[in-house]
Amino acid sequence: MGTTIDLPLDQVLVGDCIAWLRHLPPASVHAIFADPPYNLQLKGTLRRPDDSLVDGVDDEWDRFPDLGAYDAFTREWLTECRRVLRKDGTIWVMGAYHNVFRLGSALQDLGYWILNDVIWRKSNPMPNFRGRRFTNAHETLVWAARGPESRYRFNYAAMKALNDDLQMRSDWLIPLCTGGERLRDDKGAKLHPTQKPEALLHRVILACTQPGDVVLDPFLGSGTTAAVAKRLGRRFIGLERDPTYAQAARARIDAVEPAPEDAAAALPSKREQKRIPFGTLVERGLVPPGAKLFDRQKRWEAVVGADGTLRCGRAQGSIHQVGAAVQDAPSCNGWIFWHLEGRDGRLRVLDELREAIAREE
Amino acid sequence: MGTTIDLPLDQVLVGDCIAWLRHLPPASVHAIFADPPYNLQLKGTLRRPDDSLVDGVDDEWDRFPDLGAYDAFTREWLTECRRVLRKDGTIWVMGAYHNVFRLGSALQDLGYWILNDVIWRKSNPMPNFRGRRFTNAHETLVWAARGPESRYRFNYAAMKALNDDLQMRSDWLIPLCTGGERLRDDKGAKLHPTQKPEALLHRVILACTQPGDVVLDPFLGSGTTAAVAKRLGRRFIGLERDPTYAQAARARIDAVEPAPEDAAAALPSKREQKRIPFGTLVERGLVPPGAKLFDRQKRWEAVVGADGTLRCGRAQGSIHQVGAAVQDAPSCNGWIFWHLEGRDGRLRVLDELREAIAREE
DNA sequence: TTAGGCTCTGAATCGCAGG
DNA sequence: ACCTGCGATTCAGAGCCTA
């Protein structure tokens, strides 16, 4: 175990990721994104129907002697990641059918708590040239908290907004990284065999971090994680073994222009907004003491007390308690249950009044 | 190890599947479909926002003391399945994130050779009621051969035909089993908590067997595998622990009319509708966070957030919501209201960008 | 007859701040 | 660390009823 160093923010560090991770202080990063070697087991070469050669992944870093060696490697870096992850941080690990079952099992064995598996559906996958299997049109991301009790961050409202006001699902349709986004060398060949699309990282980072948070990528590769983190106003730490990749990533990151601060923030969910006690509405005269509140169908009528309590028959208490009591329900959100009658006879839900106050403050 | 019996074709056998498997002759079935217990670990009760209770899976058969016990169980039945599987046969195993990584790892460890992982995308999944995760909108099927050298069957042309003459991809969009297909008891309650849709088994069986082949299901449950196998002119062997489920499955299977031998019983493939959320344009960099949008006359200017929301003065929300707010209109089609300014100063309506993406997918 | 509204339900590891 | 109580949270599809 080496000596601990200060958190090397916004840097690409060249070297073995496990060694680097051991130097980082514990519980120091908010999120980790890891796209480890897939342990692809290609046999021989693959040709398209027109006899052209498929440029598969056959790099040295993707070769392991057997599954046991791959498992040992996986457990080692995932162990160090868990140490470095903050108590309430989350990790994303991605893979394909060759390795993702090893990754998921290792996460569970090491004490992580899986929150979702997410499917990256490729809109433009490589076809299956031999016609011997289904077109491999997706990869899998596993999203996990450090443990079952983690109070992790999930920017629910932002994800919902990103999906036209429907809950974000666990299947994401995103094209492969091609065209101008793909890094290439002098000869126009792709620089990295598995460069991930920025759209994928955009969604990942936006889902589970806020501006200023630290995102670590132990297999930085072409630098997609760091580039998107910078653009979204997050800090990053990138680890990469190969100096050529690291250098290309640095150049790529340097060219990124961060988004304006207010654009990078995720839409705050209601939970994160400032709490307004119902009594405030009474104090400010928006709901005078003695006013009557109704549910939407006007089945019940309650009277407002000067202290912000409601009374409805025998039930007395907060807007939530009385709402729950009259419905005989275990709980109730009084803000959206109770309504005030306007002069025109129209019912206005309390939540509207609350939002008017929230905007003022 | 018990004595071997003749292959009990087209029967539902009641009892422990591992015990039954041990009695079956080796290398005797062409395909196996297994939907084992998922080992869900539900803690409390879950209510919908309207306070109704969610009927979760808390059956005794889904409870295991710990992951180790689940792994041991998994390895045991998968070992027997491999013995019973013909040399060139294939197996389908399905699960969700709770268990599928254990299943996939066990398959690999036992010598099976994974061919694909296939995603069952649910068109109508249950939402995430607490807003704490992504909507769990899929399950995973692992398709594997008995070993790396297996000369397995894959009905490439049938799958392609089933998919409007495009190669069948690894992500399948299929609705949940509901309505008339769902088995119910006298009181109208669902008979089995996890009955699978016949459309799913249709595709599975059609992909890897031919008429007359034997399909084994060690966790038959409500009998979907056997019913579809019979309809498609395949033989089946169903193992089921619970006599009630087995009895219901038998009745269901008896009612199935086999398709005519030459019938190309192809389900109409479902062309996917293309709904493009505005957030997609942001993620893909077509509209960067912080970009400014204008209405056609440039009366208003709004700023784009990283989550696809707009902000214009105090109004924040979707392109539609903010468009409506600034005009003080009840509603607004943001796609044709907002414009992006090009480098040449010309305004381009968002709808043009959306159509560019829709064409790609 | 039909259109529209209301109800019900589905493999679910489903709070959190403040005291 | 524990306890209290506020108050946040749902989509698609089938079935049924009413106008």
C-alpha cells in the first residue's frame, strides 16, 4: 500500500489504474465510470460478406489467460474503487456478454448494491456478418451504490426532463461514436477501438452527480468521461495505462468548452427545493385563518387554524395528517390534496400558492 | 443418482426439477428454456402515488437465505441441464439484475458458451413509484450453447423474416403478459406472479428449434413454454414443483391447438414508433447546454439546460412548457416554436433537427 | 354504436431532513 | 446514531361504465 496523495483533480494520470487507485484517499470521489477491458475472445479473423477484414479488438490490453485471471483483475480494481468512492457515491460499470456477468457478480460479491442495469441500445450496431447469432445491438451498464444503505444521488427530475417528461427507462437508444466525434490518427484510422459516445456519458454524469462533483474513470481510454465531465462543470480524474491514449485524451479535454454554470445544473427535484411550511401561507395572508379547504371533488371541507393546522370533523393536525385521516390513508401530501376556493368559485390547489412563494424567495 | 427413465414427452412432471433432471437420459433435449426464481429481496411494502398497494413477489419459492445459497442452487440445476442437453443444443436462461449476473457467470463457469444476451424490452413496465431509480423496463435472456464447439441451430432466415427482413437484433420489444392471456383463479386474481408472454417464447423457440424437437423447461410455472412449444409443433417436457401451477399448466396446454405444420406462424413485427425527446438533441451535442433558443420573431430568448429543460426568465421546464409560459398560452408545440441560430445568423426550427435524428434511427 | 373517462395492475431489491 | 414526521411519487394497456 503506497502513500496517499491529494486528490489529483482534472488530470489524466498515466499508469496502472490499480496502483493509482491505491494512492488516492478513501471516500473521495462522488462517482466512478468504468469501461474495463471486455476480455473478448475472438478466434481468428472475421471477414464481411464482401471479404473485407473486420477491425476487431485484438489489443494486448484486452487479453487475459483465462476467466479466473479476468475475475481476479476485476475484483482488484473494483475493491480499490469501492475504497475511493464516497459513502453515498455510485459507480457505473459497463460491458458486453463476454464480461458483464463477471462484472455484475463481482460488484455484488464486494458489497456494492445494484440499483439498475441499463441497456445501451445502439441505433447503428455492426451487423452479424456470419448470420449465426442475433445482431449484437446493445451493451450493458450496471449502476450500483457503495452499499445497500447508501443515500445515493439520482437526479430524477433531470432524467425525466431529458425524456420529455416521462420517467427515464432502463433502455437507452444512443448511436455509436462515429463521424467527427471519433478520434483518429494521422492516417485517419480510429485512435481507440472502443471509444464511447459522449451522449452516453452525458446521461450517466447528469443522472448521478451535481456540478463540482468529482468523477473518476479508471480506464479513461480516449477520454470521453473526462471531456463530458468538464463540459458539464464536473471535476474529473482519469487513469490510463497507455501514454498514447492519455496524450490524445488530454488534447481532447483541453479543447472542451465548459457549459455555462446555470445550464450544467440538473433540474432540482421537489425534494431539493426549499421547504415552505404551510403556516407560512397563513402568516402571509394567502390563506387566512378560518378559510375553508376542500379536496378536489369537494367531498371534505376543513377549516384553517391560525397556527397552520387544519380541522375537519374530529381530525386536527397538519394538512398532511388531516388529509390522510379523512381518506383513511396511511399518508397524504396535503399540498396537492387540499384546495382553496377562489372568488370565481374555481378551486386552486395549495401547491400553486406554495410555488408562488418559493419563486419570491 | 437415480435410474434413468425414458424421455417423458409432452408431460408436466410435478416435483423438484433437479431430482427430475437426474432421471432424464443424457444428451436428450434440443433446447432448454429456464426462468428460475429471481431471488428478489423486497423489504417493506410499496405503494403507488395513489396509495394503492403493489402486489410484489414474496412467494416462498423466491426466497433464499443468501447469495451463496442461490449460487449453489443455480449451479446444481444448470449442471443437470447441461447433462441432459444434446451436444448441439442450446439453453435460454432469463433473469433481472438481481440474479442475471449470477446466472451468466454460472453458465460460463460450467462450460456453456454464451451466444448472445437478449434484452426483453417491456413496452408497458411498471413505473418506479418513488422516483429513486430508472424505470426497470427490461429483463435479460442469456442464450448459450453447450460448449464453444457446439454446432448449434439458429434459424437466421426465420428471425430475419420475423423482423421485416432486417437481421433480428438482441433487443426485443414485447408487452407484458396481461389481459386474456393471463391465467387467473376463480376470484380473478393472477394465478402465477410472473407469467411470461407467449410472444417471448414464440421467438425463443422459433429461433433455435425445428418442428419435432424437444424443449425442456425446468421451471414451467404457468406453462407458457409448453403451450407455445405445442402450438409450434415442438415436443415439450415441463418440470414444476407446485402442483397447483402444474395443474393449471396442463389445462392450458390441453386447450392449445397446434398450428398447421407448414404455417409460418410469424407474429406481425412491430415497427417502432420514433419519439424523440428534446433532451436527445442536447445529449448528442446538436443543441449544446447553454445554447440560446428564439421564437421566430426573436421576441423571446431561452437558455438550454443540460437536462433538456429551457429557462426563460422565471419560467423553467420543457420546450413546450416554457413556450406556453412566455406566450401566456395554455399549450405550445415547442418543436415548431423555438429556433436555433446558425453561424450564418439564420434561424432553424427545432423540428428540422428532430427530423434529422429520426431519420438516423 | 361509440367515444371518453375512470379504475385497476404489472418480477420492485423504491426517503430524507432535521432534531 | 436514532427517531420523528413531512410530504414526494406513475406509465401503458385492458376492462368497464356512462353519456
